[in-house]
Amino acid sequence: VSMLDRDKGGKSRIFVRPIAHMLPSALARMVLDVMNPKARQTMMLVPDDRSGKLVVRSSLSVYKRLDLLIRRVDIPSRTKPEVRVIPSPVTP
């Protein structure tokens, strides 16, 4: 596992970050939109919506900044959750 966790330069690591209130795929898109281009080039984000986790490959310093951003935006919704039921088409 330690061999998978480091790149050849030894600066990049793999982090698995649980996401509690958003879909990891939506969070990953938002992060890529707001991160500066230099930081974006030094990280890779792989969202796993099934497990509710975001897999991050980056340096520790970039991950710490990413973690601060996630803590600010991954919060419970202020609105009531909606459940929408779409009826299936009726065949004659």
C-alpha cells in the first residue's frame, strides 16, 4: 500500500476524504472550478458517490487547503430535502 501512496518524486500522496452532505462528484466539480490553476495541476480528484468519499492524490499542503474548503462547503442543507415521485407511463 505504501508503494501506491507515493509517486516517484515522493511529494504526492493518496488521501480518502469522507463527504457527508454533498455528492462527492458535485463537490469535485466545484473544487476544480474554484482552486487556482497551479494547485489544480498538482492534484487529482476521484469522486466515489457510492461510498460517499473523495479520493485525492496531492501533496499534503494542497490537501490541507482542500480539506479547509471541504469543511466550509460540505454542510447540511438549510432547506427541507425533497422527494420527487415520477409516475411511470401507463401502457394501454
